[in-house]
Amino acid sequence: MSSKKIAFFVLWLIVLSVGPITVIKNTPIDQFKTNSLITINFLQRSVGLMAYTMIFFQIILGAFMNKWIEKLGGWIFRFHLNEGALAYLIILSHPLLLVLYNFKAKGLVDPFYVFTDFCLLCKDKTEYFHTLGRVSFWMVTVAVAAAKFRTHPLLQRHWRKFHILNYIVFLLVSVHGFLVGSDFRTPPFGYLFPLMIIAATTAFWYRRIYSE
């Protein structure tokens, strides 16, 4: 394995770990053994930050893929595809853990509330911010499906256009995460968050200006 490849994976793992480290800082770890709700909530928040970080990497890699290939080699494109699949599994685990949390807390299994209870004119602002998360989930599902079936005749010419959904998802999840909880605003993730916003915005305009 080349030194550049090792350096990339080390950087990727370090950035990916910032989310869980932040959640640990915001969680009473001593209660893990006695309170299963805290454990589930810890896992849900951790995978949420990891999913957000992976979406960020997908945007940065996708926007500058030709330059990444020039610098690191063709393996970076395969990594981009594999990370996309892994990111979706982690994204899916975030609402599923909320279903589990609600079951443990209320004794009810209600996936419809978690996945489809859209509330665009909510009086409860928290529910509105949760709706942004629901919309983001279905948008990223469409984007992943388009990439998965990109060789289908109906998608061969246009599947890349679905990449715009990644930017919209990133924006919505940024608002969702920043306003729903405190992890997005707590160091060390709180230091990383504005840098990710700036980098993703730069990537968006780069794609708009220099799109192939």
C-alpha cells in the first residue's frame, strides 16, 4: 500500500472519529450499564455524525474526482463507490436506532413516525427539524438508487444529475443536526462543522462552474 493511500485512510478515519468522540463528550458514559436508552441514544447520535461526515466525503471526492485520481490513483473512485454504500447503511441505521429507542422508551413500534411523518407546517419546531431529517433520508435513498442502477438504459445519461441531491441532503442535514441537538455545536465536531460547510459550498460552486 502506497504512502499516499495510507495517509488518506488515516485522515479519513481521524475525521470520521470526530463525531463519536464528540458524542462521548456529551454523554454520561457511567450510565451506559444501567440505562439502555442512553446507550441507544449514544449509538444513534454517533452514527448520525458519522453519516454526515461520510456525505461530506462523498461530496468532496465526487466534485474533484479527476484531481483525486491524478493525485492518488484509480482506487479512489472505487473507494468513493464503496464508501457511498457504507454511508447509506450507516444513514439507515440512524432512524432505525430511533425506532428502537422509541420502542424501549414507550413500548411502541412505530417506523411510520420515524420515516414518513412529514410535518412541514409544524407548530413544534423540533418536529419540523425532524422532518428535515426524514426528507433527507428519502432524498439520499433516491441518489443511492440512481447510482446503483446507473447502467440501466433510463439512467445511463442522466444518473449523475442525481448527485445534486447530495448537496441538498448535506444542507438539510446540516440544519437538522445543528438545531435538533448539541453535538454539532460541541467541540471537537463544532470546530469541524463550519469547515465542512465551507468545503462543501466550494465543491458545489466548483461543480457548477467546471461541470463536464
